[in-house]
Amino acid sequence: MPTDLRLCRSLLFLPASNPRAIEKARGLDADMIFLDLEDAVKPESKSEAREAAVQAATAGFGGRPVAIRVNKIGDPWHAEDVAAVSSSAADAMIVPKVQSAAELQSIRSGKPVLAMIETASGVIDAAAIARRTAGLIAGTNDLAADLGLPPGAGRRGLAYALQAIVVAARAAETVAFDGVYNRLEDDAGLVAECEEGRAFGFDGKTLIHPNQIDAANRIFGPGVEEIDAARRLIAAATGGAERFEGRMIEGMHVAQAERLLARARLAG
């Protein structure tokens, strides 16, 4: 994959059936592009969208990685989607609504797979799914519906599931991306959810509108203050437990600071 997935802060979903959105995305600052063949495409447009996604992946997005989301396992378009993506220039395949690791055995593709966890069953088997994939994506809209959460209840009812997805990804030494934020004109809400997602441990956030890119890039990327603090901590540490800027630190905190600086270096 051209870009380390750990560097992907912003992952923008685009309907593969929308050529104007695809063309516009080539000039955006999203770290990764997701071309969608599933929810964003009407049944009568599935074949056309599949061809458009393959063509868009071939044209590329300025060296940034691109993934294509196929229709879910069991859908009538799934097999053709998988075959098309497997032979395309896409860097990865996104498989939605993965219920179990066993389901993934039916997918024969040389592409890395990003599995979307969107059901209670998927959360329960997330650790096994993570071991078979290149990363996990929290499908928060479908997950909230599957769990029976009331509309407008926020993400309190998703806390266990979101943390389980991150834990599963970390145990498998892979990446985890947070779900989308639906309110397009609520900038404060987007920022709050990005901050929450980073606090949970997600590597980046999936997005549904270009206006959401800047917030995700800023919040999921190490900031200047974080980088400076990490450098100071490493320089001050002498081994063992000790006081640093009003708090106690030990080897674990040094390792954490070193990982943050490594991520900053990878991101340039």
C-alpha cells in the first residue's frame, strides 16, 4: 500500500456513481479515499458504479491510497464487486457488515481487506476478524441500529463496541478507524466526536463530506504542542519513576512519547 495506514487521519467516503465528487476529491486533503459501491449507490446503478470505481482507482488520487467498498456478503452484487476490485488498481477492499471471521474465508482476493464492524455479532468476533484483515472500521450508524439505540441518543450506547473494536485491532497489531459523523453543519459536534474517537484510540475517522477533512486531520494528527511535550519528556527521562512537569512518568510514558514522535515523522 503506498501509504502506511497508520498515517490515515481522514478517510473520505464517495459514491462511486458520482463522477463530480470523484474529480473534486483529487484536490482534497483527505489521507485516503473510499469509493463506495454499497449504501451510497442505488440498486439500478450498481454495475455502472462498479465500472466507475475501477476507472477512478486506475486514474488515482495523487498517490494517496484508495479503497473500494463492495456490497456485503450475500448481496447479489457482491461476487462481481470482489472480482472487479481484485483486478483493479485499488489499494484495498472494504467489506461492510462483517459478522464473523469465518465469513471472510469466502473472499478470494489479493487485496488487503478493511472490515466494517456494524453489528453486535461483528463486535463479538472483532478480535478474530482483525487477525484476518488489514484493519477495522466502526460502522456506527448500522451498529447503533443493530443495538437498538434510540435515534439522537449520541454515542454513549456505543462506548463498549467502539472500545472493543480498538482493542481487537491493537491485539492484532492493525489499525482501527472511527465511524462517520452525520451532522454536516455541526462543526462543534464533529470536533467533539473526533476528539472522543482519538481518546478511544482510533487512528483516524471516516468522513462523508469534504468539509470534515480539516478537523479530522488536525485532531488525529500529532499537534505541535504534543510533539514538543513528547520531546521534552524523552529528554528529561532518566529511567524509573520520576517527576516531570507536575506528574509522575516511567518507562511506559517514554515509549508512548516515542511512538507519537514516530507517527509525526512518518507524517512528515
